[in-house]
Amino acid sequence: MTPPGTTGTTGAGAVPGGSVVLVGGGPGAADLLTLRAWRALASADVVVTDRLGPVDVLADLPPDVEVVDVGKRPGHHPVPQHEIDAILVEHALRGRRVVRLKGGDPFVYGRGGEEVLACRAAGVPVEVVPGVSSALSVPALAGIPLTHRGTVGAFLVVNGHDPLDAVALAAVRDRTATLVILMGVSMLNEITDQAVTAGADVATPVAVVESGSTRHQRVTRATLGTLARRAADVGVRAPAVVVVGDVAAEGLLTPAGATRPAARPAPAPEPAR
Ligand SMILES: C[S@@+](CC[C@H](N)C(=O)[O-])C[C@H]1O[C@@H](n2cnc3c(N)ncnc32)[C@H](O)[C@@H]1O
């Protein structure tokens, strides 16, 4: 595999002997991997990978690179974190260059900190290659700016597993920050109920962006009042980023007075042969 702009030889940052590099792979599209990430992959002996992120690049690794899949997927038991830590350390102690490929950024809900600690505790050199986090990139890919002059000047990233805390609820209620929720698809009812009960306007715009950067990317717009119903109607599925706040309004980046481009007509069917 030859990363763009390199010769495909050993990465400049390679350390002698075994090592672990936590590589943030971005939201999924291979061209959202950084050059440093490509270099780390090009010099790997072992790639320990998740389900999310740029998994397509794995098919292009040289055949002698071992790929260990520790990702969660339906019908596939996730590998517990302590076992992932042990896999990284074991391979590195055998003198191998290990890439731990993760979706987004390793330190944004990625358990990267635990993996760094495990390596350091075992005396294994470890480095982190930051990635393009879905928290920022997936809204951007859907044309949603997290801050927008004159609309909102801050954003807050939270996880949807836990109930929204007082800071997040105040941000939504007072419209002082855009709320970006990861891992929130199964909790959409609870999230909207909580926000409305805390005093947020039911008309607050919400966007759900599924599978950002992939060919399955889809954007669903709603409000706090309509989100749960709308998401059920269209069958919203993980992975998705939920954006709550005025920047999620559909017409935000439509110039005043501009009309929406007409939908392109469907291509004519091919003539029968
Ligand atoms: C365990 S967190 C990992 C986040 C990751 N470290 C990052 O920085 O993007 C997984 C969550 O990230 C979000 N996510 C990751 N990739 C995504 C994508 N391509 N499209 C939409 N959401 C995504 C979803 O909310 C998903 O449930």
C-alpha cells in the first residue's frame, strides 16, 4: 500500500524494535486519513482494528501484515478492552510495529488513553496519531457548521449513553452552544425528553447524520419536538452524530433570497438491448 506523497517505505517516525502507534483513522473515507496515519500503516507489521473508521484500507495492506479485528458488530462478541490492551502489548514485546487503527480520533471516546497507559506500564514505546474526529467532521460533511458567526460561538461534545448533564441541558435550553452527541441513536427519545423537560424549545433544530463520509451518509432534519418520531419513521441507525442547535437548521447556509436547486431528474432508463 502506498500512501499519497510517500514512497511506501518505512515511515519516518518508526522506532526500532516493537512499538504501538494509536492511529486516528477519521470517520471512514480513506482520503480523510492523515498522511501520518498512512505512513504508520505503511510501516506496520500488525494492525489491530475497530469496525468504525477507514476499514476499506485494510484490503490494501500487504499480505504479510497481520490484521486483528477487535471491533464490535452484530453477532460478533466485542473484545474486552483489557484484552485489546494485552494484544497490543504482546505484539509489541515480540518486536513488532503495531498500529491500533481507530475510527475518528483515538482520544475522543476511543479509549486511547487506556491503551497508552497499558503500553507505558509494559515499557512499550507508544505514540498517538491524531485523527479527524466524527464529532467535527461528520457535521461538516453534512454542511453543518458547529459554530457560525452570529448564530452560536461554542460547541459541546457529549456521549448519548449517559443522561445529558446540567451543562449540556443549559447549552440547549439557552442556545449558548451547539450540542454534538456521539453514540446517541438508541437514546434519542430520552435525550429529547430530557432537553424539553429542562425547558428547551421544542422548535430547536436537530440534525442526525448517519455514516458520515461513506456512501451511506444520510442527513435527517427535525426539531426537538419531532426528532423521535422522524428518526423512527426513516429508520435512523448507528453510527450517527446528532447535532442540536440553531446551526442544524436546514436553510442556515442558503444565501438569503436564493432558491433551492431543483432536484435532478432521475436518469432515463437504459434502452433494452
Ligand atoms: C465510540 S465513539 C468513537 C468516536 C471516535 N473516536 C471519533 O473521534 O469520531 C463511536 C461514535 O462515533 C460516531 N461516529 C463515528 N464514525 C461515524 C460516522 N462515520 N458517521 C457518523 N457517526 C460516526 C457515532 O456517534 C458513533 O456511535
